[in-house]
Amino acid sequence: MDELITSTEKEVLVEMVKLAQKRRMQGNKGDWKDFLKSYDKKIGSSISDPLRRSVDCLVAFIKSFEQDDDVKFFKKVLECHANRDEAEQFKKISPDKETAELRLVRLTLEHPSYPEDYSFPSYEEEWVVVKCLKKSKAMKSTKLLAIDCEMVLCEDGTDALVRVCGVDRNLKVKIDEVVNPNKPIADYRTDITGMSAKDLDGVTCSLKDVQISLKKMLSHGTILVGHSVNNDLQALKLDHTKVIDTSYIFKFAHTNRKPSLSLLCKAKLGDELRKDGQPHNCMDDACAAMKLALARLEGKIDDEITEEVKELDTAKLFVHRIPTYIFTNDLKNIIPGDCTIEVKNIEVNKKAKNTYYKANAIFKNQQEAFEAFEKLKGDLDKDSSGRPQKLVNFDLVSGKTGFVFVCLREDPFEHGTKRSAEDDTPGGIFKKFKTEKLEDPNQCEMHLKEIERLKSELKQRDEDITNFTKLIASLIRKQGL
């Protein structure tokens, strides 16, 4: 344990102590508060915030853990921070020494969504942190591997890996494995994954097997390419620093919204990712991500997505706060019209002990998406980006009840486009939406629950700010300022 923490910065020590508290870990002197009572008999546990404790105190607490599992856990926390430090090093490479590949890695790391999207709990069990074997060579490596994964929804409310595909820059297949989650599956999401129960018959490949294979491929500094590849890393339970995210390196004008892979293929490559009715194949997605990255590296395409092309991405409704007991077929019964459901990542609200996920309802064209939104019965509002959104209650034949939020990807008024209410184009529906008010006690109750949740989050943030202010004041006093 000593050699693990001799040069560890206080920020990392504080995180280690907080994680130990969260996991209710106990060393040979008990938990954190028990330790403080024996370590500092004068103050005891009255100051339990790790930020307000000395490095010596934090180190002494970490050293009180002697069990192999505990030592292994703290070692993984250090590995996570080593990866974060490595990410910062990539940002510091001077442009004149930067290869085209490393430039795209830097652009990914500098994207405003990166800190949140790529903050993985890689200290947890089953997670693997990829460490580069020779850092000097790894920093210079321009080797590429594009991947895409498919996930199924399990009965315990979690996503699980069911297939992973990967290709090199020559589009040669490097990995193509069907993976057995080894736990009951609630929804195969066949429309998206292309998988069904029979595809897992006799499959013995596990998540661990895939992690071992990918770790070997990535440990020499290979750059991982993918579209929203953070979702794939989450499914793989793999923490890797060198990433090119194609949803980050291309952008719409005047918005931070990330483009879809199918839109990028149409806009930048002139290709259809898949035809209507064609089954989903994650090998196609991995190849598409690699083609986009290579075209950008070779200067064949730029990063800007024009307004004309942007309209291609509006033939969908964004559905969020979907309870995990609602499957893709259930969503098709909630959303009117003929659509394909594209599942996004699961989000876990640990405080509320509820699990949700997001999805896109994809239609053949923009008109059908607008018409479906108009038919939805729900209270019209706007989301955090100002886009039209409805709170939709559902009561399915199966007995499932609840609510979801359904949002239009684009507001026709956003860019100053004016349409009359008599216009028979989809934009005509919005004048009615402006004045529409639905009064439903159930909807009010749902709104109140959401308000309470937001209040709880704001309270937690206020507490964090207060603690941070106290820390600054303490530091100022120590320095005699």
C-alpha cells in the first residue's frame, strides 16, 4: 500500500476517502469516522470532510486498509487518475509535433461534453483500465481501431453487452464477437441490435473474454474510434484514454447538439448507413465511424454540417426518462406512427433508486415525425434547449403505466422560419401548440415529482458550494492572507 500512495496528490486521496465512505469500507481502525476518532483525539470526527483534512491524515486512513480486495480497489482508483493525467498530456502536445490522428484525439478530449460522457466508474468490479505498456511510444502511436457494440436490456434493469465489432484503418475485421451476458434478458431490442434469443444459443464468449482481447489491441497506444464511443466503453466496462469520437469532431453551426452517425454518412460520405427495413449491423457502424475519421484525417471533408443537411436529422423524436420496464415494443405503442426505436444509454438516478434510458423514435421523414408529435396527448412545454417537448402519460394493455418526455429534435421557428397555421406543412401545427393547455391531475403530479427531484439536486449542489467555500476560507487563513 505504501508504494501506491507515496506521490499521490491530495485530490486523488480525497476521492479515495470519499469512495471508501460511499462503499462503507472499513480498515483496521474502522470506517472514516472511527478512524478520525483514534487519529485525532482532539477534534475527532467533528470535521469529517476529507477536503478539510491534511494529506498525512488521508494517507494514514488509506494505509489502514490491509485486505487484498481493498488494496486492489485503491490501486484501480489510482489507475483511473493515471488515465485522466494521460488525457491532459495529450492536450499539451504542441501543434507542430501533433499528428493528424492526435489532433482528433485532442479535439475529442477538449469537447465540452467529454468530462461528463467519459467519466467512468472504472474503479468498480468488472471494469478494466487500459494502461499503455510504453508511454513514450504510446503517445506517438497513430494506429486506429474502430468499434461498435450492441446492448440488450436485462431483467435487473441494466444494459449488457451482446455483440462487439471492430475494424482497423483498412476496414479489416479485428474483432467480431457475440457475447453472452450470462443473466436473464428482458428486451433484446431486435430492431436495433439485430439479435434474438436464438443468436445466443451455445455462445460462451463473455465480457471478460472481450476485455482481454481489446486490452491487448489497445495497450500499445492504439486510438479507439467510434460514434459516441463512450456508450460502447460503458458497455465494455473498459476505460481507455486515446479516443476519437465522431459525434464530437463534426458539428452543427450554432448548437452543441451531436449529429447522428446516419446523418454524418449522408452529409460527409454521401452514403446511406442502411436502407429502410434493413436489419441493424454493428459492423456497418464500426466501418462507418472509421471511414468518417479517415476522411477527416486526410482532409477530404471538413467538420461543419450545413443547415440543408441538418434537416435530414429532424425525422425523429427524442424520448427520455423512459423507465427500464418499458421495452422497445412498448415505446412503439406509446409513440404514434410507423417508427424505429433507437435506444440510447441507460441513466441511473442512484438517490431515487430509479433507472431510466433514452431513445430516438426515427421516422421516414420530417413530416411523419411532426405529425406523430402532434398526435401525442400531453402537456406542451420546452426542454432545457428550448425545443418543444411533451410529458406523455401511458397506460398500456399490458398493465404498465407511467410517463415519458417526448421532444422534437428541431423547432421550425428556431432559425426564423415563419409559417401560418393554415399551412399544410408540418410547421403549421406549431401555432396551435403555442396556445395548447392540457389540465390533467396526473400530469400535475408528475410535474411536482420532477420539481422535487430538481430541488434535491439543487440542495446537493448548494452543499457542495458551501463546503468548497469553507475550504477556500481555511486555505486563506493558513496562508495568512
